[in-house]
Amino acid sequence: MIRITAAALLLATSAPVFAETHNIAPGEGAQERLQEALILAEPGDEIVLEAGHYVLTDGLSLDVDNVTMRGAGMDGTVLDFTTQAGSGEGLLVTSDNVTLRDFALENPQGDGIKSKGADNIVYYRIRVTWTNGPDAGNGAYGIYPVESTGVLIDGAKVTGASDAGIYVGQSNLITVRNSIAEANVAGIEIENSRNALVEHNIATRNTGGILIFDLPGLPVMGGGNVIVANNLVVANDTANFAPPGNIVAGVRRGTGIMVMANEAVLIENNILQHNPTAPIMVVAYTQQFEDERYNPLPREVVIGANNYGVGGDDPQLDGAEMLVAAFGGALPPVMWDGLGSLYTVPGTAGWSMNLTEQGAGLDNVQPSPLSAPAPAGEFNREGIGAPAELDARIL
Amino acid sequence: MKRSLALLAASALALGGSFAAGPTVPQTVNDSVVTGDAMPRNLGEYGFFLDPAARLPSAALVPYELNTPLWSDGADKLRYLYVPEGAVIETDGDGLLQFPVGTAIIKTFAFGEGDDQRYIETRVLLNRADGWTALPYRWNEEQTQARLALAGARVPITTPDGEEISYRIPNKNQCKSCHSLDDAVLPIGPKARNMAPELLALLVADGRLAAMPQIPRALPSWSDEAASTEARARAYLDVNCAHCHQPGGGASNSGLDLRWEQDDLFALGVNKPPVAAGRGAGGLLVSVEPGDPDASILVHRMNSAEPGVAMPELGRSTIDHDAVTLMRDWITEMDQ
């Protein structure tokens, strides 16, 4: 029995008893040396990227389970993709139980780090920067986990993405926290995903700070069970620089926290300041669609207590001048299109467009002060967030 | 690194006897190398070819072609199939042939005509007990030896169109990026519907293929102007795009499904907005806008060589202009 227990313990902790450390230094042949280490790594191994500046010409990829890639800090180890000549991202991860920590990517030609079908992944103190600032020619996503169960992003920093800085798509059991998203089109975006916790982040100088979207026509739909809490969402006032055609190209400059479609979303204890279109926006999917599996309405969206500063004072909306004048100089902090179901704690000021039909455009806006019922009970927080095992990896 | 390299070294030692004298190669295919768990450092170790330069295939290799091949910067491709003695390939309708363990698929990429032809790389797919393994080998300048290029490489090339390019040999993981479905590595090319009936009949007659597969609708050669524009375009998309753009493929999250058998227009991109294309969308609103190729993201991305925009993401550094023309014709002809 003792032997069995010991073996079980080894499995349970996935302790890298026989693990090896592969040290990589910058300089001549870094591309080949690093990529070879990523290919030859065995489960449990750690790849250590020494401090320095790595010039890389092609995307990197990792396809071995249970590997850690560790740099010497997000300002110490820099993977520079400015001269990247191939691949759609800087680093692609397709294996499970991977930990990426303490390094940076600069100027990837496409996405920064994409992890696809990579369950239980941790991004810890990762930086992705497009060094020229907001530019439509920058890559789309900085940190991009998709189709994964178990995602923890902690202490990350993403700047300049032409779509979303931190984008979690078609995934489940997600935590994004303690991270900074600055000068992207969307700071943090949770799309077609369930059980996501977005807390203690800073979203600033984006076009929109934090977006919770559910879209039709994707393999995974039915986003919901999302908590957006304790975030600092400030001065998201960068003009939208997304290439037209992408869904975020429709995000209005000055959006703080935006929910589109989705089921069961809680927004509370955030500090919202200087988001000139809408500190909080709750809307149905705006376009026509044919997907029968899809519900375009926001349902069971709960606006808890938040700290609202200046906002809604320079909205990028049709008839802005008249709207602002009608509401006495600034729109109240919560904007709803009137579709689906919204609950707000007493004392929440807002306005509704009172739309009656999804996908019909904004021709029939009948603005009025918001009148939404109070939440019926406690928001069900069960099962929301990344599995505890992921926390344990970065203790 | 130490342990892994030691493993490689050990495998080289085990085979050392037959190589100590220099660039000689075994006269028969070395089944234990094909099915073993090592990553041979030199292509010669498999014994696929009679000469070190791999110009003379072993008699056990079956050369084959595909009706519509993958386009790779205009490279010529020499394809061989090896099935071990006594093993039999099963069929799966008109789809991928079901190869027995011990199978090897060998593809050499070459540029240049006649005597000027130079081998750049040889990619092998090995069907081992725990699944397929894909390995890239890079030819040396002297054309005498192809060595394992786990991390890939870049090689300056002049394409048949006269373009000077930095040709990319994929790394081992990039092999898998295309050759993966539901996380398993699989061959892409040898689907019954994309192979000549004569070749399939030959394999049946040889006892290597269990039965003649049923093929209701074969892929045409995409350059065969006798075939309809739609069939040619769909054949090209199936071969060049659908390994990622299908459920379970590398680009499944896009919702775009470009397989030959897909008949839902939205899944094929018609009036479908992009999902995660980013700047790759080029400011266009849908993948395919019937009647308007200039408004179709599919054309825009095939007509770019810029990383982050270009599709496919891997395997090409230049634009396949003939294919772009075909896509434009197909979209122009569509009912609006």
C-alpha cells in the first residue's frame, strides 16, 4: 500500500522528480536552440531562458505536456519578433499543463502567445508589447488561449494589440487577474467562454476596457457565468484602431466594461473613471445571424455596486450631443439597449435605449432613464474561475 | 538537453556498425528504424534509398502523386509510400487510407529543372505503435546527406517564378500543426479521393491495399481546366486549407470548414464574418462575398505573403498567383 500511495502522490503533484532543466542563452542560433529544446523537452522539464534579448525569425511552438518555460522576468528576458518572417504567432502551445512565466514577447507579426486546446495553462508575469503603440498593423491578440479548459493569467501586461490584449476564447474555467491591459483595442476580452473570473486588473487607454462577448457561428457558444470584479477601468479613450470587419472594430471609443449577449454575468466593485462613452454597457448581439443554436440576448446580467467616477461625458454615439444634453451633461454610468434581462443594485444610475428588436440597428432608440429590477438573490459563484491546482503552480 | 541528446546519440550508436565506414546505406528498408522510438539523425538510416543522394528509391517504395497537391512555393515534390512486407492498407471510404503500423510516407521537396534540380528537404511520416511521427530532414549543399532538422531552417531559394525567397523548412512541431486532427498526427495527402484509380488498383493487385475504395466524387486536378471552376477551387481548398480549417483541425476555432465534403455555404465562409482574423481580415467583412472577390477575406489572405496575414500560415513564403486567380473566378461566379 505504501508504494501505491507514493506513486499516487507523485502523480497527484506531478512532481518533476526526474525533470531536467534546459538552459537557453540569447545569441547566435537562439531560434534553433530554443525551438530544439521545446521539441526535445520531456514532461516535467523546465526550459530556462536566461536574461537577454533574443532575436527570432520564426514562430516558436511547444507541444509537450507539463513543461515550464521560465524567463528572468518580463523585462529581463525579451523574445524579439520584429523580424519574424513566418508563422501566425510568436509562440504556439498545443499541450496541456504548461506554465509560461517571467518573459516577454515584442512585436510578433501575428498573435503573441496562442494556446489552443491547451488545458490547465498558466501565464504568469508574461509581457507582450507592440512597441510602436496602437497601430492597425499590429498583431491581433497578445495572450490568446482558445478551446481550453483551465486557464490562469496572472500578472501579465499587454500593450498595443489591434484586437484584444488578453483574449480568452471558447474556453472554460478561467481566471484573468492582476494584469495590465493598456492601449489595445479591447483590453481584456472573454469570448464564447464559461466560468470566467476577471478580477484585480487594470484596463486603461484601450478603446474598450473589459469585454464579455458571446458570438454566433463558432464551434463553442453559450458564454456565461462570468464575474468582473475589483478592476480598475480607467481612461479607455483610444480611438478604435482595429481593422474593420473584426467584431471589436464596432466597439466605441470610451467603453469601460461591455457585455454583449451571454448568460449570468456579475459586474461589481470595479472602479470606473473617464470612460467617455459608457462606463458599463450591456447589449444584445448587434448583427443579423442564422445560427439556430445562438441566443443573442444578454440574460441575467447583474450590475452590483461599483465606483463610478466621471464617464459618459463624450459618448461616441449617434446624436451624442442631444443625448448628453438630455441627461444633464453626461450619460449615467450604465447603458443598456433594453434587450434581455438586466438587474442592478438600488441606486445604480443608467439609461436604456429601449430597443424592441435584436439586430434591427439603432434607428428606433427611445432613450429613457434605466429602470431595472434589483437582483433577486445571491449571484451563483460556484465553479467560476481557474482550478485551484493552477494557483498552486505559482505560489 | 543532455538526456535527449544522449538518447539520440545512443540510437546512432546502435546503428553505428553499418555506418562506421561512411555514407553507405542499407540495401533494404530498415523496419526497426521506422518503427523504433528514436529520431534518426540522417535520412540514410531508414534505408529508403539505395544511394546517399536519395535519387534511387528502394524497390519496396511506391512512388505516387496526388490529383491536387499541396502548393509549397512551387517546389517539386517526390512522394513515396513504404508499407512493410505482409502488411495491408485498409480503406475508409473515399478518405484517408488507413495505413498499418510500420508505414512510412516520404516526401522530398526540390527546386530547379533537370540536372540543376536540388533537393532542399525530405519530410518523413512514420506510423509507429503509438501513432504517427513527423520528422523534417535538410539536404546539405553537396546533396550527399539529409540531416534531421528538428528546429527547422531557412534556406535561400529561387522559385520557379524567379522570386528570391527565404524558404522555410518546418520544425517538428510545425509538421504537427498541419498534420494534426483531434490532437493526433495523421497524413494529409493520401486520401483515396485524391489519388489516381490506376495507382489504387495497382496497390490492390500487389496485395498492399485491402480493397478498391468507393469514391463517389474524386478530387480533380485543380489545374485541369476541363473541370468546373467550383470543383477546382474546392479541390484546392480541401488540399491546401482544410487540414486546419475543419472541426478538430488547427483552425477549428475559426468555424471555417473548407473540406471537400462540406456543403454548408456559411461553413465554407460565404457571408461568414471573421472570428479571430485580426488584421488578417484586411478590413473586409466576410470570408467569401459572393460575386465580389475583392471583398472576400479568403482571397485577401491567399494573396498576401505577410506573416500574420498570409494563409496558409505555414508552408509558403510566396503567393500562389494561379490559385488566387482561381479563387477569384470561383467567387465571381457564385450566386449573389
